Amino acid sequence: MKYAYLDASSGLSGDMCLGALLDLGVSPAAFKAAVNGLGLPVRIKVREVERSHLRALKVDVEIQGHGSHARRFKDIAGLIKKAALPAPVKERGLAVFRMLFEAEAKVHGETFDDVHLHEAGADDALVDILGTCWLADRLGIGEFYASPLNVGSGSVRTSHGVLPVPPPAVAEILKGVPVYSAHAAYELVTPTGAALVKTLATKFVSFPELTYDRVGCGAGGRDLDAIPNILRVFYGDRRDFSPDKRVYILEATIDDANPQVLASFMDRALEKGALDVYLTPIVMKKNRLATKLTVLAEAAVLESLVAAVFAETPTIGLRYFPVERRALVRRTETIRLEGRPIRVKTALLDGRVINAQPEYEDCLALATAEKIPLKDVIRRAAAAADARIKG
């Protein structure tokens, strides 16, 4: 399965999505043939352009004749149902349009069945949305991710008059999505682009750790002064994408806990996937002796650990924040002392072992069985491990 990460630092629109996904290597002829299956009076032009001296692919959807009138959802659904497109493409396309109609109904105070789409329901918008869904299917993209969205600023002229940026429907669609405004006094995220990314994206995250095979660049209609009006799409295998690679520190200060409860929680936190857990004695206000609980965890298990802290300790509040982390490559080797296996944890820097630590439990088991001092076993195990590394 493939992933696509959308870098929307210059905004996002339907034609930018088409250009970026086509630029990943899909045949323009195959794309035009798929669009013909919609039965719309349109002609597709695909060309290379420059935006701020950077190349990108621009897709123009030219309406033949007078184009379409405003459409209701049932009109859109009927067109999609009749289109010669794969079922997953139709399902994704319907989901995008449903989001558009729900937003328009909300901001105009109309019912879902009565609201009309003007620009976003036109023939070119149908191509933008269904074409993007077809390209995603053709490229085998199972998951989309996106950066926070630069929505731009200023105002935009629509069929409803001049509206502030982001327009009301875009603002409604992007509830819960991280957005910001920078560098351009224009509308950078269109209703079509907003509905596409909100429907398709699994997560919105600043540029994550990823390994990609290709980069596609799709151009918007303007050549902006401050930023290149380009949507970049990074594309690769899903197994090489880590949207939650960063780690978090979770802290709580506790002055009314039985030490045995905190000791037990340390084991529970490690069972739940914490990378590290430790307790620090502190002095709080009014000179109260207390303990600071610190947990290091990856994002995937953060919510589970937050719930565990509240359930298993008496704290009524906690803090958590992202941190950067660097870790050495680690591996475990096994040596033998007195005929018994002793695991040794080693740490490597640039392929070279720089730390070696015998496993405590294995050393203790040997010391107990042979009735020899634990410190001697640890010393001998470390020496044996060092000899193997150097040998």
C-alpha cells in the first residue's frame, strides 16, 4: 500500500491536487480517458508551468459551451452513479461532495437536500474531485496525510458576493484541522481543496519522518510573489511513513500517593508501551515533599498512558509536551559464563559498539546459582563482551 503526504504550505485546490498526483507518473492520456467517462462537456489540458521559477504540472479543465447550472446533491450523486469509474472512486467522490453540501447547508441556513452548489458543483469541480479520487486509486494510495494548511488572507469574490478568507464554507469544513495564514493576501485553500483534504487525509501533521520514492508538484492558477503556488505530494510505501515518530514527555507532580502505588504504576506504564518511566523527589509549595512522575512515550500510546495515570495514581492533572530524541542503535548479544547464557545489551554509533551492559537478571541468576558475588559476575560478563566486540 502507498501513502501520499500533501505539503500544503502554499494552500490547496482541486487543480493543484490533479497536477501533483499526475506528476507522480500517471499517464495524462489515461487520465483524460477516465475524465471522458464522466460524460461532461469538458476538455483537459495538461502542461508544465513555472511558479516562482520552479516547475510544476498544471491541469486546466476547459468547459465547452455554457457549462452547468447550480446543482443539488441528488444531481451530483446521479452523475457519479452513471460515471464509468471504479466503485472506490465513486465512494470517495460522493464523500467529498457530501462534505461540501453539509458545509454549504450549515453556513447558508438551508437543508441538505435544498442547498445548491455553484462553483463547487460546476463541471470543472466534478473533474477536480473525481479526477483526484481516480488518480489516488490509480496510484494505489491507501492513506493520505497532510501538513497544516496555509489558508491565505484577504477576501475572495464568489457567487454570494465578496467573502473573507477563509470563506465561510471553507472555515466550516476545516473545523478541527490545523490552519494558519502566511505570505499571501489571497484565498489559498478553496472549498474543493478543503473538502478533498478533509475527506482523504488520515492525519494533519507537520513534515514527519518519511521515506519517499517520488515527489509530484501541482501548480495553482496564480504566480504568487512571496511563495511558489505549488502543492507538493510526497509518495512512497506506507511502511516507510511514520506520522507519529516524535516522542512525548508526560509529567505529574504527586504529594499524596502511597510509594507502593507509584512503584506499581511504573510497571504498568512500561507494559503499556512507555519508553521510560522514573520518579524524582521534589519539594512543592508550602514545603510539601512530593514526587514527580515522568513518562517518555511515543505518540501512538500517549492517550493510553494519560488514562492510566489518572486511573492508577491520585493526581488530578498532568502535563505533556513533544520532545526531540536521538537514540543509538541497540542490539542484544549473548555470551556464556560458567556454562550459562548472559545477555549483553550493546549500543552502536556509526556501526561501532561504544557501550555494552550485561543484563542484570542473567548475572543475578548466575551469581545465585554459583554462590559468587554479583559484582564479580557483572565484571566478568562485561570483560567477555568487550573481548568479543574487539575480537
